[in-house]
Amino acid sequence: MRGRVRQVAEGTYLVRGSDTNWVILTEGDAATLIDTGYPVDRRQVLDSLAQVGSSPQAVAAVLITHAHNDHVGSAEYLNVTYGTPVLLHEAEVPHARRDFLHQVSVGTVLRNGWRPGVLPWAVHSLRAGGTAHLPVTAPGAFAATGRPLDLPGRPVPVHTPGHTRGHTAFHLPDAGVLVSGDALVSGHPTSRISGPQLLPDMFHHERARALASLDLLETLDAEVLLPGHGAAHHGSVKAAARRARDHAL
């Protein structure tokens, strides 16, 4: 695969954008797209679909782990341009519409500007569209969590609140893969550590619930972690969740 597209299992691809990852699940030329990066990543989103033998027209649905701008950057574009459904957990649907916004404030970022990596990350986020007004005008909700969706890759939504109220990971039991969004990452420009971890506290809407969601991730049978930030992590997701908790406590 060219560039930053990496196949991690049959029909399962991790794409690393300017600062955020997305995942493509394929069956033939049909695809499920999980997250869409920042607005600035749009060309790379479209190119990555072509690299795996698909196209925007062949995307059955866009699944969104949570409605921060670095994950929904091209969701509305795909819906308006190609009619692609955009689906989230029911608790995240109003967030995607921008009925409210659960996102780190500019003031909080400035107060943490002395921390290593925060100011360079903030500058990139501003340039990439992190503070733009990006509502998804017609988001849909999953029919249920805990059951495979009738989409390429058969992803199973797993509600993991804390980072946002409706944050959802996606389990691929047949492939042994967990697409974890921001519930469990392997790195971030504002973090001093590498490997499985929670994002720094300032990014979570409810940190206690983010910690509690690690308990749920520990129950999932997977050996490959595809996070919203950082590289793919190979090894027990149960152990990865425990390591993240140890770092956070």
C-alpha cells in the first residue's frame, strides 16, 4: 500500500492522516469507512479509498466513533456529495448535529500551553479545521450496540462513553481487531508516553467514565488495536486497556 495506508487484516486497513486515523473495511469494492479525519485530510480520505480498491460511491456507510472535528471532517461532505449515510451512537447524534459541543475549550488549551507538545498540536488543529463549525445535518443512529451491523466488515458497535457521551468503538471479532477511536489510543502529540493510553485529561468530557470504559474494552477478544491516534498496536487488547489504566491512575 502506498503512503500511510496499512492493511492489518483481510479487508481491514488503517489510514494515518495528518494527526488522526481512520479505518476502511472492504468486501469486494464495497466499503465501510470508520471516521474521516480533519477537514484538511479530505483528499487523503478519497485517495485511501482508491488505494484499497474502493471509491466514495462504494462506501455503504460512514461510522463515526465520536463527533469531534478531527473525526467528522469529511462526513458531511460524503453525505451531501454521495448520499453516504453517517451513523453514530444515539447519544452522539445531537453532538454531530452540533446541538451542543463537548470539546476541549480554547481556554483550557491555553492554560495547558506550557505542557510539551500542546501548542504545536493546537496550531496544527487550528490549521486543519479543528475549530470550524462542522455539523452533520442528517446523522443516523445505530440500530443497536453489541450486534454486528449489516455493513462491510460486520463491525460491532461498543458504547464507550467518557471521551464524549456517545463515543463508540467498533469490534471486528472475526478479524481479532478493535477500532477504538479515542477511548484507547497509542500516542498523541500532547502525550509524553507511547503505547496504549488514555488521551490527556483535558480532552475528556467525563474522565471517570472514560476510565470505566476501559473495563468494557478489557472484555473484548482482539489482538490488534486500531486507535484514533497513534500507530496500530499488536497484542492483547485486554492488556492494552490495563496498561492505559495504569498510566492514568
